[in-house]
Amino acid sequence: MGDSKRMERVAVLAGEQHGRISWAQLVALDLNKPTIGRWSHSGYLTRVLPGVYAVGHHAPSREADLWAAVLFAGPDAMLSHATAACWHGLIEYPPTTIEVSSPRDVDSVKGVRVYGRRNLELTLYKGLAATSIAQTMLDLAAIAEPRLVRKALGRLDFRKQLNVAALERICGHGKPGSKPLRQALAIHQPQLARANGRLEENFIEFCERWEIPMPIFNARVHGVLVDAYWPQHRLVVELDGIDAHSSTAQRHRDKSNDLALRRHALVVLRYDWKLVMKTPELVHDDIMRSLESRGGS
């Protein structure tokens, strides 16, 4: 078989894997070591990880990096831990090191951490092998701060994919992540899925800690998107971070929105990060007075 035919077969397989292919796959396509070496020397194959190549050109992308990591970890490997959580859309930001699990004992390399000797059932999501939702949540709970685990639960709930029974079943004595996952389930708060940024997440924790009735987050009220809303009390709380509330135009928008809400007989309270975090008792008293004066708490 000539090089053109071989290249065509390699290109087809690599095209299904965002331009990445493994040494084992090349051998399975009847390429020998001298041919692989010659193609590497010519630039048709570019090594991106031990035993993994970019085909034709490097074409970097997040998907290509994920494929390379899974191929590096070998057959039946899959995305796992925070990488799988991000791929499933349960957390916002991917970890800097790609995390994969493999049934084999594979050494980690720079940029890829391999959790070896894990015989797990994989699922295909957006074309890539990843741990199941339940296993992903267990693994995430083993390595991540509780806030991240709770937010992931909130997103599952928001998407109507929260299977509490499955999450409880996957926990077990001696399984890493079991205790923090159970703790997160015990205090699950669906509104975390609606929180936009750290300040709103902090405010949810503030409401829990100070026993303030939980508002609805990021609701549209009379055409205005508000941060926190108690509809039965007609009370709005706006949380002012630096990025979106510091310019002249942004402050004018805030005042215009407040005026529009007050026109409909809503009370609008505004707090910044420092007030919520440094003087929580004052913020608590301010909110509770408003709630009690407008229909009880």
C-alpha cells in the first residue's frame, strides 16, 4: 500500500479524534516504525505526547488536547475528575492539568494526570469517553472544594439530571469523595446553578449561614435582570462587583434599573463584596427588616 492510501486512512481516523492519533492506532493501520519515523521527520506527524501525534498540522484546541490525553492513557481510558466535570458542563473552568482514568498503570506526564488501575464504566459524551455523571461527581468531590461540588449538583438539578439515588449508590466505605459528596447532597441548594459568579455564590452561603429565606437568583423582573429576588416580599437585592458596576455608564444603568423597579413598588437594596463579607450582621439585619416589613419572613 502506498503512502497516499495510508495517509488517507490515517487522516480519516485522526479526523474523528480532532486531529490526534496514537502509535498503537498507526500500527493497527499497517504502518511500521520506519514509516512513522519518516512521516514524523517530514512533519506529517507531530508528537504531542508520548505515543500520540497530531496529523497534518498541530491545530491546537481544547478538544484535541483532551483526545491526546485519552489516547496517551491507552484503550478504555476516559476523562475523569474535574476534567470530566467540565466536559459534562458541571463546572465552568477546566483544570490546567487534564485528568484521565485508565484501567492500566500509566505514568502521568506534564499536562496530563493519569489515575491508573481504575476499571470504570465509561460513557460517550460529545464524542469523547468520560466517566459517568455519578462517577464524575464522586471523583470531583474527592479533589475539589465543597463550593464546586455543590454548584455541580445545582447544575445537574437545573438540567433535571440530578439522580440522588445514583449518587448515593456510588458512595461507599473507603471510596474517595464519598463523605464530601454525601455532605453536599445533604445541604443541596438548587439556586447555586443560577448564581453568576463568586459574589452571588458567597451570598447564597451567606443566606444559609444567617438563616435568611433563599431568594431566586438572576430572575427577570419587569424587564430588569436582578441578582436576588424575593417575589412574595417584592424585594430585590443587587450585588455589585467591581467588574460590572464601576464605570459611569454601568452606574447610570444601575440607577435606571433601580428606578424602573421602584416604579413597580419594589424595594431595591444594594451591597458590594466588602459589605457582605466584612459586615454580614448589618446586611442580615437590613434584609430581614425589609422582608418583615413586606409580608413577614
